[in-house]
Amino acid sequence: MPVGVDDFAKLRKNNFYYVDKTGMIKELLENWGEVNLFTRPRRFGKSINMSMLKYFFEIGADKSLFDGLAVSRETKLWEEYSGQYPVISLTLKNIEADRFEAGRAMLVRVINEEARRHQFLLDSDKLSRQEKQDYELLLSRQMDDDTLFCSLKLMSELLRKHYGHKVMILIDEYDVPLAKASQHGYYGDMVGVIRSLFHSALKTNTDLEFAVLTGCLPRYAFGVRVSKESIFTGLNNTKMYTLLDARCDEQFGFTDQEVRNMLDYYGLSDYYDVTKEWYDGYKIGRANVYNPWDVINWCDQHQRYRSEKGI
């Protein structure tokens, strides 16, 4: 059972049980939005879905990871999009600080890590000496505000020049730094940084193909204060996927049939009724769904119990 596994490649290469959510790719492409924001509860598979998108779109990714999955049977979509784009992928879920300076430093470190992943750009014959010098600033822990605010836009510009393709930007758990900032009293400072970073990368960025963001917070949260200072103010190209939206409603969380299949696979079908009673408590769009974290841990515990008892 994939308890705590949020990397799609690790999950697939190590033969963990996977509930196929690659239909999300088709739904996103058929309901095109330049910037797509999904708000879902914690532990609902957001990170594994974002990792799945990264491995599907990114140039040079291992296409065999998708063997046998739904998206591999979408022949036209597969040929047009699979492995065709440079990808910028960030997760902000670990930016949990009690001071603004520490939170900002953590954000810079996240940018540093993604810049190092694309460090081959420093050897690209498609970039000028000045562009490479600008890129080197993204590798520094001592990043000034101007560099930080424009970091994703610069990265996308240089990746497009290198590859000749527009860029996909994936940002997981965008709201964690904001929630922590609100909790510890420095929300105004942090929202200014996140807003500037997102606006340069997601608004009028001619190097952007499309972006996907996930988080728990709705577009307006924390009451009146955030509604006035929302990071999405001015981003009129954002398509929202909330808990009320029927689009992609089955792509986060497990459907009843998916839970039945998992229980059958592990010989736990006798536990279906109690599993449904305990964990079937969510309505997203038109879909009734289970919390994946709870179901996976439930199955894992029963697997261990049966193994220990020799059942």
C-alpha cells in the first residue's frame, strides 16, 4: 500500500497499488484553462496527481510509467502531449515558519531546488551569457526581491528558449505559506511575496502553456482581509475547480467503485460496509468520494493484521 508515497514514479516503479487518476489529464486538456486551480481537503491525493502531471508532460520523462493506465489509451492526446513540454514543478507544503524572514527563506530554497533541477541551462548554447548570469541568481540563497518575484517567469523564458516549447507550471499546496503566515501574524508580508511571484509567472507570461495549482483554501479565505488582498486579484485567467464543481470531481479522492476494487484486490471485501460507514463522507461536484489517506491506511492496517495472524 502506498502509505505516504507522493511521487508518481516511485509509486509506479515499486509496484505500489495505484488508483488510476490519469483521466485528469484528459479532462484538463479538454476543458482548457491557462491557469487551473484545484481546492481540495488535506490528504486527498493532490500531491500525487501533481507528480503524475509532471511525469506525463515533462520532456525526457519515462513514458513506461503510464503503461496500462487510462491516458495511454488516448492515442491522439498521448502523441500530442506526452513528454512534449518543459515543466516547472514546485511544492510549497513544507513552508511552515513562525516568522516572515524564515518563511521567505524557505520559499527561496524551493526556487533554488527547482533551478538546480534545470541547471543544464547554464551549458545551453541557446542562451546568451547574460541570460546564464541571470539564471545563476536563481541558485543563490541570497535572492533579492526583484529576482524572487520574477524567478518563475525567468525560468520559464529560458526553458522555452532552450527547448523551443512553452512551459507547464505546477504549484502544489500554494496556500500553506499563507495559512502559516496568517497563524503567526505576518500574512500581509507573505501574501505580497506570493502574489508578486504568481503574477509574474501566471499573468501575461508568453512562455506559459498552462499551469495547475492545488491548495485547500478557496479563492477567498480568512475573511474580509484576504478577499481584499487575494493573490488571485488581477489573475483573470484562472479557472477554479472547487468542491462544488462537477469537472474533475472524481480525480481527487476514491470513488465507491475504486474502494470496492481495492478491497477486493487485497481480499478485504468483507470490510466494505464498515469502510463505507467510516470513510464515505465527502461530496465533490456530483461524486461521492472517500478520503484516500484514510482508506489506504485502513487497508494497510488490515493487511498487516492478517499477515501477523497468518490469515
